[in-house]
Amino acid sequence: NAGVTQTPKFQVLKTGQSMTLQCAQDMNHNSMYWYRQDPGMGLRLIYYSASEGTTDKGEVPNGYNVSRLNKREFSLRLESAAPSQTSVYFCASRTTGVNNQPQHFGDGTRLSIL
Amino acid sequence: AQTVTQSQPEMSVQEAETVTLSCTYDTSESDYYLFWYKQPPSRQMILVIRQEAYKQQNATENRFSVNFQKAAKSFSLKISDSQLGDAAMYFCAYRSAGTSGTYKYIFGTGTRLKVLA
């Protein structure tokens, strides 16, 4: 009963390096989301994908790109990492068609940019 | 645009006592959903309780209940008989109604709850 799986759990990068965070869900959910969590800021939406083949910017998309590879997978890419991108990143998914369903979250990826 | 405000960065409660966490929101929409999520030190985000705005009855889940005041745009979480395992960061979240995945969640900044033995 995996739910939402994020890899890796921890990563340290140097400024300028690139990296892709992976997210996969096995709940047949249509919608997937990427958030970043910073102290005192709560969760802020980076990008989301309402359905396979579509992606849209959230609140803080600059410096990131995403790919909805298929229904299960939604990856987040940092092309040139910056120290300001040091954060904890959460992937979430949600079924659509039923209004009151919540998002299901992965365990997070702690990313440090030196 | 919708906003969610949690004005209490940190709260403490004695084990077995009751605590209330506050959340207010701003929206011009009439139909929406509200959620409380718990984030323990393990960093998982765990759904605690949800409330549909069109329902007048306050949601309850075991020791967790909400006080939903739609006119005041207030959505507080009450934890009864607090347990050590309740210690966590609690986030209030808002989502517009609708079935589309384009309806985004808006999260508050969180309240850290400490439970004292």
C-alpha cells in the first residue's frame, strides 16, 4: 500500500547542479502536485498537473520545471540549483470526480543547496 | 485570491487536556472545502479532518472536531483528551469546490502543537 512515493529522501547539491525529484503514485489519481515547505511559510505550490498531459504553474514556479510522464509519475526538475531552493519538497496526488477528497502526500525530499 | 491564516505559531497543551487551534480564511466563493492536516516529525502530511462548506454540521473524527463558522470565515480545530502522539505541526488548508484538479489547495503557515506529559 505505497500511496505516494518520492525519491530521493535526502539530497545535497552544489549551486548550479541540476537534479530531478521523482514522484509516483499508485492510487490511479488524476491530479498531482509539487510543493515546497520552508520554515514559517507553510506549503507553497510550485507546479501541478490536473491530468495526464497537462501541467500548470503554481505560486512559486521560477527555477523549476515539471514533467507528467504518465498518470503515475510527476517529476520536478531543478535545472541550475540555487541556495534559495533549499527546502523540503512534497509531492501530492488527488482523485478528481469526487469533490471532498483530500490530497495524499509523499514523505518529502529534503534538498540542500550549498 | 484566497488566503489562509493561522495566527498561532505554537501552542502547548497538557496531556489529556483540550486544545483549540485557530484558522481563518478569506474567500469570495460560497462553496469550498476546508481541511486540517497533521505533520509529525516524520514529515508525513496526514489528513486529520475535512469540512464541506455547504454543511452546517461541524465535522468530527474521534477526538478531533472543528468549529466551522462560515460567516466569520473561521475553521478551528479542537483536540480533546490530548495525547503525546498529537504533538506535530498542524496545517489548515482551503480548496475551492469542483471536481477539476485545477482547483488548488491554499495552506496556512502552520501551528506547532506541543503536548506536555
